Amino acid sequence: MLTVKRWYYEKENAQNQWDRNEISEETYNNRTRYALERIYLEGNKQDKEAAMRMAKAHGYYDFNPKKK
């Protein structure tokens, strides 16, 4: 299991690769959304709020992660 800190790193890594045109938009969206979901599910209250703000900033207005 990865830590919340690692998921923040994964989200940042996807952003950097997108900025350098190394990954497609679909790949970027999938990786970012999944990282935000993991931050929300594994983090504390502050992480959950941050994940919701980041999701909204990325245009994921249907963002509502649930444990499976």
C-alpha cells in the first residue's frame, strides 16, 4: 500500500510528464484522477479537503470516490 505522500508525488509526476508532452491527455487524466482518489481515501481530513479542491480545479466535478 502506498502512503498519501506517495500519491501526492504520483499526481505531481503525472503533471510534470503532461507538461513535457510525454503522456497523452487520457493517460494524464486517468493517473491524476486515480491519485486524487487514493489521496481522498487514504488521507486525513486535510488530505480529503485538498483532494476535493484539486479535483474541482482539474474539472472533475463528478469526483466522489468511495471505498470498494
